[in-house]
Amino acid sequence: MQVPASCPLCELTGTGYGLKNKIVDCTDKTIVIEKFVMTQIISIANQKGGVGKTTTSINLSAALAKMGKKVLLVDCDSQANATTGMGINKPDLEFSLYHGLIGEAGIDDIIMPCILPELKMIPADVDLIGFEIEMVSAKGREKKLKELLQQVIEKFDYIIIDCPPALSLLTVNAFTASNSVLIPLQSEFYALEGLGQLLNTIKRVKASFNPGLKIKGILLTMYDKRTNLARNVFEDAKKYFNDMVFQTKIPRNVKLGEAPSYGLPVILYDKHSQGSKSYIAFAGELLKR
């Protein structure tokens, strides 16, 4: 028989979880309920450039995949640095995210394998600039990425979207498709400047297109614990955003800068580096949220 409506176990379906197995007898004390977490789609965004968005997108995706999660990394930036950072040669691409968004290629045609078996990627190239122009007057233009990803959402535990450094139509598409937004924050002077504009964009997308959108958290990047400035930025972020700030901080690290030139996440380039250890720690903290 099915679970009665008054059964407390039914509350599982209202907390972001779903039930895989039907219950045979709700009164059976030996019953085991198997549950699964729904796919999480996370946009990594900050309209300021050089704050570690792409580095975080690549290394968070790789760390989650190393932990056994099925991950899809989506390069939603026409600069395509995430594509290069994963060792994909852009001139060799037959199809990219652009072709999927405008309907010239199917989702299976644009998903590519990566060096980690649990990690797949939708690459980008300079053609993605054309999306902004071609879709400027198209109906439902803000939902193109969501409609594309919905076709494969059940195949992945996490979908990580690397957003462009601008509050553009591509960014709005990413926010509309996502469950949450992760904000990398550089541990530098002026770090908090511009966050208000980003938060307003999230608020507008939430009101207009995606009522379930929330902020996953704020990640301090390029952190140098030896400086007062870095500590002050962390304290200011905690003051304004409280528990939204992750405890893990990503340090300035040479290996993090070197890894993309080899087309590798830092956890594969040098797993013993501080950058690698920090992203593994961050992935573990994110899994608990």
C-alpha cells in the first residue's frame, strides 16, 4: 500500500528530496527508505573579472567528480577559458554551447567527455557572442539554456555553469536554469563593490523567471592569510552575509595558475598543492549545504 498522507515520512518529498522506492507497508519498522538528492544546477557568477570564476568552476567540478558525483560542466562564457582549462582545443570543435542554444545541434552532440570518467562538459567558443545578438528579440530567450539542460538533467548529480563576467543575456539564462548561484569573491580591496548589482540581478531573475533561485554561498578566492587586507575582506563578508560565506578559503597558489595551461584541473595537475587541497575541502563543505 502507499504511504498515508499523514505519514511523517511523506515530508521527505517537501525538502528537496525524492523517494526512489515505493513503501510496501508504512507500519513496518524494518522498512528502509531510499532517497536521492535532486540534481543541483549551480551558476558560478560575479560580473567582475579575475575573481576566480573559471578556476572555481573547473576545480569544483573536478573535485565533485573525484568524490563520485556525476558532473556536467557548462562553459557559458564566449571567452571559453573553462573549455581551454579542461584541455579541449576550441578550433577542433564541431559543435559548442552556441549550437545547442540556437537549436543547430542536439544536447548529446555538444556534451564531451573529460579526463575524469564522472565529469562531462559542454564547451564554448567565440561563436557564443552571436547568441546575445541573435536572441535579442526572440520569445523565451531567457529560457534557452534551461530548456537545453532539462533534456539531460536526470543523468547528473551536479551541473556547474561558468558564467561570463557580465550581467548579460547569457548570465540571465544561467540564473534561469539554476537552483542556486555561487559567488566567488576576490580577497582584495573593492571586493564587495558591485555585489549589490549582482544581487539585484539575482533578485529580478527570481521574481520574473525562477522563483526557486537562491544564493548557494560566497567563496573567498585568492586569499592570503598573511595580510590584514584578506582578513578584513573575510570579516566584512561575514558581517554582511553571515553564514552564506563558506569557511573554506581558496589561497593564492602557483599551481592553480599553472594547471589550465596543461588543460588539467589542479587536483590532477598537483594533488598535493594547497590549491588542490582547498578545492577538495570546499567541495566537501558544499556537499553539506
